[in-house]
Amino acid sequence: MRATTMDQMDRMIMEQGVEGAAKPGGFGRRLVAFLIDGVLVFIINVLVMIVVLLFIRRSFQESGGFDGAALLVIITSYLCGILVAWLYFAFGDASARQGTFGKRMMGLKVTGVNGGKIGFGRASLRYVGRLLGVLTMLVGFLIALVTPRRRALHDYVAGTVVVRV
């Protein structure tokens, strides 16, 4: 049976007893986990930007000014930032521990709606869903405050549930 709305999916999850006795990961725990992960991803991206700035500096020195190569390096650094975040979240959620460092620190894990571990593809889809959550002016994240299993938009997009360990 395929659910067609968010309410139907939540009802189906609750009726089937997915996760057994596992409690949903609350909004507050998820927010703190995301902030922890955000700091880690930020640090990694700063390191990437330092390397990029060193290349830009060299480009300035060699060309005597700003050139197209420097612009390409800047664009590449932003794309690398997105790549770093995607890989961090996708590999973390698809890992044997079923969550990123922040989720593990907060006692959370990511499961499929059937209660099982998710793969890299579904974890990547979950990351794309996060981007959609940002595009909805964070409404995609805030719906976790009112949905029965505390699922955000990216959980619905990827068919996942965040539960307490």
C-alpha cells in the first residue's frame, strides 16, 4: 500500500509499529545534532577555503590582478562546500551507526520507514530534501514540530524516520 500524503504515511508507520518501541527523535535533539554537524562541516569547509584562497593569492601574484582563473577557483570552492556537506551527511546517515557525529552525540539514528538501515542513495535523497527544506524558508524543517513521528520534509522525501537510540 503506497501512502499519498504525509498524514497517511505517518498513520501507516504508526499502525505497522515501525521502530517497535523506538521514540521519534524530537525537534530539539535533531536541531542540536544538526548544529553539531554544521560546525564540523563548517570547519572542513574553512579548511577547503584556505586552500582555495592560497590558490587565488598565487593567481593574483602571477597575473597582477583578478582573472578568470581566480573566479573559477571561487566557484569551485563553493561547489566543494556543497560536496563536502553532501558527503558528510550521506555517508553518516548511511553508515553502520545510522547517523552523523551530531546524531550519535544526541542519541539519534536514521532509519527507513520500515525500521531498517538506509543506503547511500536514500541518504543522498535525504540531503536533497534538506536543500528543499531550506528553499521553503525552513518550513520543511519546522514541520517536524507538528508531525506525529517528528518527521521533517527531507524525511518524507527520502522515506526515513529519525529515532532515539
